[in-house]
Amino acid sequence: MATFHLKVLTVDKQFFDGEVDRIVVRTSQGDVGILPNHVPYVAALGVGGLTIIRNGERRVAAVSGGFVDVSAEQTVVLARTCEWADEIDVARAREAADRAKAILQKKAGDREMDIAQGKLKKAVNRIRIAESK
């Protein structure tokens, strides 16, 4: 089976580097599947999952922000955050969701509301990804 090279980078580390069969990543426009020999493609990442299929095995990570760049040489996912499902601290994610909900209930200023909505979306995504493993 054909494979392609994938690099997943975050602000502070190289998260993944290797040959893969395919990936599915959440872009700002929805989920996109990337297979070997995919056409060149660039898209902004949303808050969602990154599924990596390698040697027939599936591994899922929670991703938020950044972009995906597909070229003939490799695919690069540059994410603001990326965390394997089995490494997510669900209790911490639930606490973050509760804090964000509390801010939203206070009906703070627009900026605070936007920040809280983003934090809530990320926390809910982390919980969803962790519980789907």
C-alpha cells in the first residue's frame, strides 16, 4: 500500500514525523481526508480531530488552530495544540469547560465572551476525542 510522509508540528514540539497510509483532519471548512498522491492543498485548521492511519492502525489526536499543507514531498500539519486522545486529562478538560461556562453565564464583555467560547470549544473537543478512543 502507498504511503506519504507526515509531519505534525506544534508551537513547542514535533508531535509526529513518519510515513502514514492516510489522515483525516478537521479544517475550518470541515473534515478532509488526505491520501497518498493528494493534490497540493492548504487549509486552515479548526478545532477537532486528527486521525492518523499508519500500517492499518488508527490513532486520534485533538487539534486546534493552525493549518495543513499538502505537497508532493510531504504533508505538514502545523497546529496550535495537538494531543493524543489517550494522553488527554479528561478531568482537567472538564474543569476548563466548567470555567468557560461560568464566564459565559456572567455575560461578560464581548472579548471575554469570545475567549470563553473558544476555550469551551477546545475543552469539549478534548473531552470528545478522549472519550472516543
